[in-house]
Amino acid sequence: MFKIIVSLAGIQFLQAAVQVFKMKFVALMLGPDGLGVISLINQFVQLVIQVSTLALPWVATRFMAVAHSHGPESFERKVRVFFRGILYLSLTGMAIAAIMIWKFDYLLATGFQTYRFLALISVSMVVPVALKGFLLSVFSTAGKYRFSAITMFWNAAIGAGAMLAGAYFSGLHGFFIAQAVVEYLTVAFCLARLASELGVKKLTGKVDIFKELKALEGSLELIIYGSLLYFLAPSALMAVRYSLLKAGGEQLVGVYQAVHGLAIYITFALGQATSLYLDPILKRDIPLEEKLAISNQYLRKISLIIGALMAWVVVFPEFFLQLLYSKAFLSGAGFLFAFMLIEAINLISGVYIGVLVGQSWYRTHFVLGLIVHVSIGLLSLFIAPMWGIWGIALAFAVGAVATIAIIYARLFWHCGNFISRKEILVPSFMVFFLGAAGFYISGFNQFASRFSDSLPVRFFLILIFLITNWLMLSTDEKRIFFGFCRSVFKRRQEVKQA
């Protein structure tokens, strides 16, 4: 498991690095205002996708995982049904959104009407983005984790180059046009590889989508709950950005996007590894005890990795914001640790959300999403005008803590104590260190002249973290670490000799 996680996470870290590289140059070319506009419009596109597709991309993974274990014919039929359904729904959503933007722009929020034409360009991505996510999940469900990860990397890498070129020559318009073109090309590539990689040769033909979906046990309930969650999640994030837009304009949205985006980029790799590797396993017909054992083991390993990465950013927030963006974003250094902590907690809870879905506990998942997303959206609208980005951080913190509390209560009620003290030690230490060290370091951010004076303290904190992390490693994990170091050293020697 550890090797698979490291392999997938390694590819996803490269993808995250590409995204950071892209946003670095976007920040330099377009500034906080431009980054804020991109964040606002991309979130609008995600809202259209998630509302229009009725959660079918998410529902599909549940039934395709079961169909794959029943043979290639069953799997191919399910792929065909869900592909057609997502295609038709996303086309409908794209058309409605385009009409609303072009003919009924007065329905849009104040401040968003300025970017009507940019939004219209971006809405053209609704179909390819929806299909891309579905097709990559098809490969992952069939065990082609590496293919999905590599395809996502090249999509990000080629897209970054195209979008930066577009932004350089034509500003925001060029950025969004390039983004749309790359998404269409990625979908075309995935469709071409379906036959060679999985043997899925036919996506056309007569299919009664409604009849097929109705025949799937629990599909209607899953679609209803999933659709509501797919609406609530992007709506809450849209409320976050809109509240900041009203409170401080595009610049404040841009600073927020930089800070929260940096935290998301770091957790992105392991979040994707969870989606590609763990979630398909948890959706199979295996006992709950086995799912929990796999999840507990997985949680420990990703906690070791994510803690080692986040610690540096939490202790040196000014350095990373300036390195990955520019000096214009340094105002966000004081609360970067808060979003790091929030995303770390979300990563932990994300491991067990797969268990809820795999057990068909859709009502629990729905209640969880309802409480979390509504609290984030409403708190953002009321608190952001007073506290700015700190108010947004508080809203997300409430959502993160509520998520992990509800998941623990549901699993504890069903099967008792499902995780040992030894298994919870690593993620608990990670959360404690990120919160304590981040809060302490945030005091230095108020005084830019004290950065050099605080360097010894910062490095001392990192040293404590690394020593503690090393002591928590098992013998096998230390052996794997040393084996990895030896292989890297051996390759370097071979390169020198060549």
C-alpha cells in the first residue's frame, strides 16, 4: 500500500507543482485582482457542472466498482449508461448557463456582471470537464490508477503552458480560451484510450438511460442525495468568494485564493491518491471491518507524508507565499496556518467519507454535507464583512470539525471503537503541531523586521517535528525510506558514470 500511495502521490505532487508554477506566473502577470477573477469564474463553472450533472459522476463510481467485479460486459454497459447520462445533462447545463449569462445577466450577482463575457467563454468547458472527471474515474475503478494520475498530470502541464501563453498574449480572455481547448483535447485522448486500456469499444448505441439507472439498487436515493450535495458544495464556495468580493473587492478574493489555494495544492496530491486508490476499494463488496482496517492503515501513512510537507509551509509562510506568488500576497501570511490546519483535518475525514459511501450510508453523508456546506456558506456571508479572511477561516474550521465529529459518531455508533490509540497518534500529532506552531509563528508575521530574528526558533520547530516524526515510523517504514534513498543515490551514480 505504501508504495502505491507514494507512487500516486508523487505524480500528483508533480501536478500540484505545475499548478503552483502556473499560478505563480498568473499572479505576476495579472496580480491579486486577476487571480481573484479567475477564482470567481472557475467556481461558477464548477457550480454549473455539479448542479447540471445531478451527481452522476460521483454516483457512477459506486456502481462501476461493483460492475467491474462482475465482468467486462457488465462494466462496459455501466460505462456506456453513465457516459451518455453525463453527456446529455452537461450539454443541457451548458446551454442554460450560457443563455442565462448572455440574455439574463441581471440575474447574476452584483460585481459578477462585469465578467459576463469571460464567464461565457468558461461555460464552454462544462461538458469536457464533467466528462474528463468521469472518464478518469472509469480508469481508476478498473485498476488503472497510474494511467489516471499521469493523464491528470499532462492535462495540468499542457494546460498550464497554454493558459500562461494565452494570458501573456490576450490577458484573461486568452487564459480561459486556452483552458477550454485543453479540456476538450484531454477528453478526446481519454476516449481514444478506452478501447486500448480497458477494452471498452462502444459508447454509442441504443441505451435507455432512465431504465438502466432505475434498475440499479439504491441509485435513485444516491442521485437525490448526491445532487443536493453537488449543489450545496459549490454554492457554499461561491458564497465565500462573493462575500469577500463585497467586503474587499477582487484583491481580497485574490489573496484568499492564494492562501487557501496553497493549502489545497499541498493536500491535493494525497487527496487525489485517496480518490484513485482508496475510494474504489471502499466501494467494493467487502466487510466493514476490512474497510476500516484498510482506512486506518492508509490514514497513518498519508498523515506522515502530509505532515512533513505542511510543517515547512506553516513555519515559513512568508517565504512560500513570496516564492509561489509575489510580495503582493504577503498580507495572507498571518492566517495561512489556519487553512493548512483545516485542509489537514479535511484530508483525515476524507478517508472515512469513502467508508460511508461504500456502506451506502447516503443519509448520513447527506446530513453531513448539509450541515457543513450550509454552515460555511451562511457564516461566510455574515462574518466575512466584519472579519475578512479570518471570518472565512472560521467558517471552514466549523465545517471541518463538524465533519470529523459526525463521521466518528456514526462509525462509533455502528461498530464501537474502530481506531486504536496507536493508529490515531500520527494524525493527532500532525494536527497539534500545525495548529500550535502556526499560531506561534503568526505572531511574528505582524512584524516583518523580526523575520530574520525568528529564524532560529523556526528551524528549531522543524527539527522537533522531524525527530518526532522519525520516532513514530515503524521498522518497515524506515526500511522503505532507506531503500528509497539508496535507489536515488544509485541512480545518481549511474548518471554520473554515463
